[in-house]
Amino acid sequence: MSHNENLKLAQRGAYLSLIVYIILSIVKYVTGFVFNSAAVRADALNNMTDIIVSLAVIIGLKISIKPADRNHPYGHLKV
């Protein structure tokens, strides 16, 4: 597998984790609200911070997959 294929595979995994974290946090928040559980709602908020991290990973992968240009002759991989 080439570097570019690995980055695209990592990007797919990051999107999958983002979707799972969104679903998980919604389910946990609704469950915590229905059963009046502050602990479950707090865990849902913790999952929401994981969503922010997943977004940061996706942004980093999108930048690193860019091809080489005049300012970055070896590509953007180390960004």
C-alpha cells in the first residue's frame, strides 16, 4: 500500500469513529436525561470531547494528504 492509500484508509477510519462517537453521545445523553442520571450525561459530554478530537484528526489528515507544491516540495505529510 502506498502512503496516499494509507492516509485515505486512516481518513475513512476517522470518519467512522466520528460517526460512532456522535451516535454514542446522543444515545448516552438521551439515556441520561430519561433516567435522570448526571453520570451518564457527563459521560455523554466526555464523548462530545472525543468528537472534537476526531474532527482535529480529520483536518490533519486532509492537510497531510495534499500533494507537494512550491512551498512544500516534499508534500504536507509532516503537518
